[in-house]
Amino acid sequence: MQGQKKAAEAVSRAREELDRALNHLEVLANSDRERFSYSVHALNNYLMVVNTTLDLLSRTPAIMADRNAKRWLESLKQATKLMKSTARGVLTSINDSLPPLLLASVSMNEVAESACDAYQPKALRKKIRLIWEPTTGRDTVLTDGVAAGVVLDNLVSNAIKYSELGTEVSVEMTTETEAVVCSIRDSGPGLSVSDQERLFERGVQLSPRPTGGEPSNGYGLAISRDLALALGGQLHCRSALGKGTCFAFSLPFDVSPMPS
């Protein structure tokens, strides 16, 4: 358990460092296109090394014999592919192209639980109670688990980022007739009508500000909405000033035939 706690804290710190790096890249993009392109090109090269290393690791006997380790490595490999695709899009000015999605039967309970585990240390630092409520019903969807994880990662991160210290964030999985829905509710300041109209625009800074000095680049929700649609799902928001915000991410059930 202690090892898992340290790993989760390390992941949380790494994500915060990545947010800061993305903010720096945004400044470079606005001030020095050549330096920005150079930085993205270097990032793409580093990701190629990461991908090669992951390929080598996945072939070792110890990893092949460990189901969890193999699953984690496959997720890292797919995340690397998504990042490489994004970097290539920046360099070739085709930023609207979809990333290469890898569809498989995935438990949305597991995806959401992983996001909650990753952000539990950050919630604890802000004395925020992070509540996870899985569904006991059907939760299997045909999706890219990494891409779906990115959506939930952004939503859980934002809920904690914009909530006051000592409040509550809930992540609840429910089922509808044809889909599974993950709802992320916070006790933050809520969003005005004008903020909600611009919610999924790229690079938009909305009225609410992070409560713990966290960085915000204005792209997370746009990326989440684009990925949700690419996966055949939906991302909706309900909010009112002074009453918090709820994001609902839905994906259709996996209806592919069972192998005989």
C-alpha cells in the first residue's frame, strides 16, 4: 500500500509539472514560433525513445507474465502514440486531425477509479473529499481506454483545481439505456451563462480561477470534448453560479459480439 501511495503521489506531481510545461509551450507559441517548433520536434524525438523502450520492456519475460504490468505498459504505449500524433499535428499544421485510437472492450469503472486514485493525493493536499461511486451495473464500453482516461483525468483534475479547500468532489458512474455515464460534481463557484457558452473553445480563460495557484492553459476541456466525440460519446455540463458544476461524460455500451 505504501508503494502504491508513493506511486500515486509521483504521478500527481508529474501531471502538475506537465501542466507547467504546457503553459510554457503556449508562451513560446505566442512569442517565438521557431523555438516552439524546435521544442515540439524535440518532444517528438523523446517520445520515440520512450515508445521504443516500452516495446523492449513489454517483451521481457517478467512483464509478459504479469497481467497488470503488461496492461500498464500497453496504456503507456498508447499514451505515447497519442502524444506523438499531437506533436506531429503541431509541426505539420494539421492540428484538427484525430489521434490514432485503439478500440477495445474497457471497464469504465476501472478507468474512472484510476483517475480518482491518481488525484487523491492532490485532493488531500487541498483537504477536499474525493468520493468515488462505481456502478454495480453494466460498465463495459468499446473505446480507447487511454483517450477515455484523458477525458476523465481532465474533468477530475479541474474539479479539484477549482474547488475551495475543505469541500467535496464526487465521481459517480451510472447506466442509461444504451450508455454508461460518468458524472463529476464539484462544490466550486459555478459557471456563468457566458462562461458556459465558451466552455469548449480552445485557449479560453474562463472567470473561475484555480483555488490553489495551479496552472491553467485553457485547452483541457476542448481536448476532452474532441476526444469524447471521437470516441462516439458525449460531454455535457450543468452549472449555475454559486451552485457548483457537473460534467457528464457518456459512452455507448460495447455491443460487439462475444468471441465464439
